[in-house]
Amino acid sequence: MNSVQIQCTRCKAMFRDRAGRLQDGYSRQCPCCEVVLFFAEDSQHPFIKRAMRNARKVRKELREAEAGRLSAAPEPQAAPRSRSSTGRTRAQGRAE
């Protein structure tokens, strides 16, 4: 889950937005009352604080899951060469 619930500061309606978007300086319009919400790290409103905190948490979990998935992936092996091409080299020039 990479979305965060947001509560409007005016009409108190709940809606969702992606955690990757909810960063300092982001603004979003409430789908119900159409007031513009500004998301800032130093916001004093508890609804904005909660949304920013939850978004940070979700982004951190996504980064950790991605790092775990990358470390658990098997290393790719070199493609096997066919028998006909092993040991053959191209001649540099013609011998006369």
C-alpha cells in the first residue's frame, strides 16, 4: 500500500493520495469542499502533521522492501556459449 489517508482541514472529509507525492511543498485540493491543502513539514495543523508523518513512514517501508527485494535477488549468470563458437577465433589476415 503506497497511499496515505488525508483528512481535510475544513470539511473533515477523508481522502487518499500517494505517499510519494506528500512531501514538503505539495498542495492538493479536497475533492469534497475544494479547499486547497498545503503540506509542509513545519505545519501546525494536526491533520497535516499526521498525513506527513504517515507518508514518511510509508515511503520508508517501501524503500526497505525494495532494498530487501534487491538483496534477495539471485545474481545473473553469463549466458552459455554454443559449442561451435567456443575456441574459435577470427583470423587477423589471410596468409598467402
